[in-house]
Amino acid sequence: MARIEVTVDGVSYHDEVEPRLLLVHYLRERLGKVGTPIGCDTSNCGACTVHVDGVSVKSCTMLAVQADGTQITTIEGLAQNGQLHPVQQAFHDNHALQCGFCTPGMIMASVDLLQHNPSPSDEEIRHGLEGNLCRCTGYQNIVRAVRQAAEKSAEVTA
Amino acid sequence: MTEELDAGLIAEQVEEHPEAIDQPDATRHIGRPLKRKEDRRLITGRTRWTDNIQLPGLMHMAIVRSPVAHARINRVDVSAALDRPGVIAAFSAADLGDALGTLPCAWPVTADMVHPDHHPLATDEVRHVGEAVAVVVATDRYAAADATEAVEVDYEPLPAVTDMEEALKDEVLVHADKGTNKTYLWPFDGGDYDAARAQAEAEGGIVFKRRYIQQRLIPAAMEPRSVVVEPLTEGDEYTVYSATQIPHILRLMLALTCGIPEQQIRVIAPDVGGGFGSKLNVYAEEVIALVVARKLGRPVKWTESRSEGFQATIHGRDQIQDIEVAATRDGRILGLSVDLKADMGAYLQLVTPGIPVLGAFMFNAIYKMDAYRFRCTGVFTTKTPTDAYRGAGRPEATYAIERIMSDLAYELGIDPIELRRRNWIKHEEFPYTTIAGLTYDSGNYEAATARALELFGYDELRREQQERRDRNDPVQLGIGISTFTEMCGLAPSRVLGSLSYGAGGWEAASIRMLPSGKVEVVTGTTPHGQGHLTAWSQIAADALGVPFEDVNVIFGDTQSSPVGMDTYGSRSLVVGGVAVHLAARKVVDKARKVAAHLLEAAEGDVEFSGGTFSVKGSPDAKTTIQEVSLATFAAHNLPDGMEPTINADAVLDPENFSFPHGTHLCAVEVDTETGRPTIRTYVAVDDIGNVINPLIVEGQVHGGLAQGIAQALYEEAVYDADANLVTGTMVDYLVPSAADLPEFTTDRTETPSTTNPLGVKGVGEAGTIASTPAVVGAVVDAVHHLGVQEIRMPTTPERVWRAINNSGSDGGSRAAEGTIAYGGPQTSTTAGGAE
């Protein structure tokens, strides 16, 4: 067992974990952070994407012990004071989700994408989200949502 | 941030989507692109997936699966697993005995169908890779997975058979005791095909065959399957949580399979992350979990890993389609003959045998013809069972007919749109009874096609195609066409009965008027992404004249929504949504009696509009439906003899299927040097009748297109000769990402259905059904002038390149040779020597 100390959605946790425990299982099964789902076992689908120290990570590709000392944000910690993040709002406004299973990862990846590229082209959005699979939407409304979130953020900062 | 949809927000949304404005009454909700009520929880991670469930004393289950396709099981020994840390129990089939029962197949399509037993845990033999052999139960999922490695199974290998034509030789038998791999032969004859063929030959027409291959697909809903069974503390009672599309059907089937009285099982489908047919089933793990929880008296959870699901969750498609068309020289279809071989896989799951049979009614599509012959042969192979995957039999049929229509156009030198026009049912001919015996209630193929051609720029693209051909451009352009229809809204119960389906096709709804004036809609449909909470709220709000936000919708739990037939086959709106409307109308009828009593008027003089009852000729005498609801709750002053309720139930058995249609056009660029096809333009004009929520409809179309395009370009479940699933993970099986799909242009024409009061048709599968032939047709069209006649799906760059360069046999074929890769030589016969 290994000791870790992580902050998840603003709460700090001290835990003993098996060295092989995946971060996503730590989040879901130890901390009850079940908002982050698991969609595959080969790191293809991206449903489990979270932010580790502000950068998007597929939490099935990381061991809990590797997250020691980090700040993690999950989909559950993205809205602040009841206010949806602009990307969450844009997903709702543009019908960018159907079953919603890929949505947490898709939103977390989109937030990261916009941090790196605040005004992406549609093609950049499509390539930027290549690591996140959705089976319901055909992606068109997801691309639209990310584009709209970028435009709204640009308006706010302008 | 608010979820409330106030009048201002509705006005703003209407402004964004002007198509919603033409409602006669500004308070109407139907037809508006209202944003979904479902979203708030889903975008903030407050979800209820089955795998999220934690219960005191919860055990975790892991399945030991066969690593070989076909073998005799000499011995299963779980004893070493019991010594592993955290292991609570481990069982083989023998340990659990008869308690497991056999998995149900509810669709015996013929009286003499071969129906082998399908044990949840294999007993004497395994018959596909991934078949469950033993189960380990432990304190956590890691311990359970670890311990599966300690289970010893002695497999004595038997030969595998993956190819249907090989299987039909009955040299390698999947079920030796049955003596054959042929599951059934299902025939249909409309008219006299031989006579139609003879007429074509005698009159100088054309008769030719094609073979199209429907590759095997993996549905890959984003949420893996998962089940939790909780034994209740008293008696033999259980709550089963499952990632299923069919909680009601599952409850009945679990009761029958496990011998537990139905009233002692409650099934809950919590949030379900997509299904596409793959969760329209009764799976081994659901039965095993129930039996294990029953035996150990503790709750248990099982969640498949993605790779496990690729082997243990049903697959889709997998057909060999031999199709022959007989037509006159000017392109009028005289007859169509279809010889289908459909891969069942190793066992029959819930509706496996019926899926290709559904296609029987769709090969003739929108076209008039004198004769139609259909033969479907079900075939066992040592592969994962097939079953319903988005479209379920209709995409396969639509693919074949739309491809051969374009091939007929090539043969006759007629524009493929013009050829279709000469054969399709004209809008003034509806209702029209087809050669397959269905009566299409409505449609307007002319209008949808005209709109699609306009959006697509058909003539311009044809000109560009010719220019590229003329200059021998390395990048060639192809145009693919799909003027599809489909049958959905399953289904009139009598028709299902005539097809030997094991259940009816009705759907139930209840409306509960609460004393506070709010409304609960209880529906028997079970959404898993389709937005029923929003759409059913729109339907109920309009029928009752109450605010959209005052309506809640209850579903997915056999206790709170006890009557239902669930969600599949694009049935939810056209059966379940219409049932909501009918139940609401009954509420209004009951409420009118109370209103008349309160207003001291004759019932016949009481009018209802916008939620208010008023008396003809007395403008001040009025009361709202909410006031009536409260008055009924109080029951102090009701008409004599009236039950104190205005709640109402409706169960709708639809009078007909729903026949959405549309015209999809696809332009594909093919780099002839690399073989790479790229979609340049995709136009989808769908006619699904009246629309409840255009936002949701557009999303359904987009998602459907993505899956149909994925079949055309990317996806294929590949087995090797020993029947190992080569594409066993998401690394190997290409579910397309955003980068792999184009921007779609979508539009609609609206020809209302005449067989339901809302005028609606199903939309869930239309995009998938329509798009595959449009895309493959475009790929072939781009290189047809180079002598390419056929390219097998998925039309990968390698297959396209090989087809162009006439090298190798993997999927391409050239007209000059008259052969295609899969199976033997094909003859292209042109009768009458008129060429």
C-alpha cells in the first residue's frame, strides 16, 4: 500500500492505496466521484477524462499513486457556485449530448482544448477531441457547442 | 443559471429556429426546439449509471470466459480461486445447476426453427470466444478479476466455423446434436418472380445479380453493460438494476428463466448510456448475477470491460446478400429476388432470428414492382451471437436495394435519380400496399428528393465529376444516392403475432394530475439518450394546457412505471409518445365533467383550450385544469357517482408501422493514388412527419448518420480462421471520432403520418438505415469509370486501392471480370442482347 495526498474538486484526501489502483477507480470507488465514468479499457474513449493540475488526463491511464500531490478537477467540480462552466452551458444549449455517458470526458477535454486554443477552427476542434468517442451525437453538435463556448469566452474577454 | 424555460426563453428559442413559429397558438410546445430537461444532471456528473451503485455488503462478480471458439469442456475447477484473497464464492455451471435456466429467444420465426439451448454458463461445450464458463464473486472488482485466473478449465478443442457458406456444408457443426447449422429458412413470395424474370428476358429487358456483404458490426454503446442485483431482506425478492433498454421485458424474462415469481422482481434501468439495440436483450450476466445474489443472499455487481463486451454483447449485421433484379429496358422494375444468408452466431439471443426477417419487408423499399421473392437462411457459426443493432434488418435491406438501383442505372445508362423516379410510389398513390404486403400510409419522395438535390447541388457535382474524369484527375468524385424508407414504430401486435414474435407492440402511458396542479407522466418507454423527459413533457403540456416545466416524466422502473414495452425499433414516440397524448385527452374528458359541474353548465357547453375550461356564451364562467385537479383531490363537490380522480391511462396498440423516408446524397472524393475516400458533402433530407422537438430530431439524425457512415467506411468485426475476434478492443475496432466524420447538412420535409393523431413517424434509426448505401455508392461511383463494380464495406483505403488496381481479392471487384471477392463468381446477365 502507498500513501497519497490529493485534492479532488477542492477537497483534500489522504489515503492508502494499492500501487496498481487506477486513478479512475480511486475516484469512483474510494471517493464516490462517480460522475467520471469508464467507457473502455484501452484508453481510446476518453469518457474518464479529468484535469490533473489543470491538464486533461484520461484517468484510466494514470495510477492513483501517480496523482499524489496533485490537484484534480472532475466534471463534478467544474461548475462554480451553481454556475455552469461556459462549456457545460454550451453543451446544453446546442444539444451536444444524448445519453450523456461520454459527456463528462468530452466537456473536460473541450475545456482543456479551449485553454490551449481559445479560438479553434472546426477542424481544430474535431482533431482536438479525437481522443474522446461519442456514439450518439455524430459530433456535429459537440463541435458547435465548443465553437460557441469559444465565441462566448471571446466576447467576455473582449 | 436556470433550467426554467420561461416565456422569454421560449421566445428566444423560437427566434433562433423560425420553423417553430408557424404554430397556431403561441403557447404550444410541440414543434419547438426546447432544450432538454435531461441535460443538467448529465453535464454536471450527477448521474445514475448502474456501475455507480454502491450498496452495503456489495460483492463484485467477474466472469471466466472461453479463450477458444469451440471446445468440449472436460473439467471446470474453481477451487483454487476460492483460496484467493477477497474471494467469497466461485461457481461453474455444474455448481449452480438448473437454477440458471436457459437464456430466452422470443422470436421463433418458423415452427421448425433449430433452437439450441443457451446456458448462461457453458455446460458441455463452448461455442464462441468470450462465452461465459464460470463466475467468481469477491469483495472488490480487482480481487474478482485476479481470481478468474485461478479457475482451471480443461478445453478439448473442436473445429471452428466462421464463414456462413462453409457452415451450411454442415461439415463442422456448431451444435452437433442438431445435425445442421441451418437455423431456419424463411420464405416470402409476392407475385411470381419467375414470370417477371421471364418477361424481362422475353421483352429485351435486363436481369442481373449482385452479391453484397453486410460485415459484422459491434454496437459499442458508450456505457458498458452493467448489472446490480440486490436481494431484499424479506423473502425471495430482488431489485435488479441493469443497463438495459428493456426493464419490463427483462423482468418477465428473468422471472421465467430463474423461476422467481414475477411480482418478486423489480427491474430498474437507471441512467442508461446508449443502447442501439445492444441492450435490447436478456444476457447471461443478468441471469448469473440474479442467481448468485439469490444463492448468497447479498447484493452483487458486474460491469463488463469494453474488451469483454466486444465478445459478450451482441453484434449486428453479418449477412451475405444475393440479389437479382429484372427490369425493362427503360428501367421499370419487374421483379426482385433476394437470397439472404444471415449469421446468427453461436446461439439465438432474444430476437436474433427475427432481425434479418424484418428486412424482408424492406428490400422492395419505395419501389413498385410486379414480383418479389425473398428467402432468408439463418446460419450458426462459432461467433458471438448477432441481434438488433440500430436499424435491425432494415439497414441491410436498404443497402442492397439502393446499391442495386444504382447498379441498374449504370447497366441501363440512366441517371440514378431518374431511374428511382420511374419506379417509386408517387405521392398521390398513398396509401399504397407494397409487393411485400405492407401498406405505406403516406410519403412524398418527390418533395424530399427535390429538396435534397437542391441542397446538394446535384447537377453541378455531376459536371465536376465529369470534368475530373475527363482530365484524369488523381482525385475522383463520386455521388451516392439513397432514397430510403423504413418500417418502424414496432408494432401492431397482430402483425407481430403473424411473424411469430413473442410479445405485443403496444405501449402504455398514465397521466397523474397532482393536487398542486403539476403533472406526472408515467411512460412504458425507457429512454437511454432519446430525450423522452423533454419530448413527453411537450406532448403532455400541449394536450393539458399546462406549462412545460410543470410536467415530470417517470420511466425505467417496473415499480413506478409498471406497464411498458420499452424502447427499441424507433417506437417510443410513435407508440409511447402518442399514448401519452391519448392519456392526456382522457384526462381532459374527465376534467370536463368536473368543470361542467363546478361551472353549473351542461358538459356539452364546456370548451377546453389552453388549460382553461369555459362555458359557451358565458365568457366569465371558466376554471383551469389545475383548479379542477385540486377540486377533484378535495372531492367535496363532484358530480354524483364520479370517482374522485381525473387521472387516466392509455395503452396504444398502433394500427400500422411508421414509414419515415427521405433522400440522402453523398459526395465522396477518392484519391486514386492512395485509395483514400473522403466525404466532401453529405445531405440528408428526412421526412418523419410532424416533429415534436426539432433539436432532438436533428440529434437523432446526426447520430444515425455517424453509425451508418461508420459501417460504410470504418467498422468491421474481424474474426480469424479459428474464430478469434481480431478486432477485440477499441484499439482495433474503429469507432469513428469527430475527426473521422464530416459536417452534415440536414433538412426535413413534413408529410404527416395518417395512422396516429400526432402525425408523427419514428426517427431513431433513419439516419443509420439511409446513409450506408449513399456513402458506399459514392465511393464506387467515384471509380466506376475505372472498371470498379463493387468494393466491400468498410471501404478502407486499401480496399479501394486494390479495387482500382485490380490487385488482390480483399473486397474489390471489377466489372470486366464479373466476380467479387466474397464467394464464387457472379454472372452479369443482360437478356435480349440489346446492349
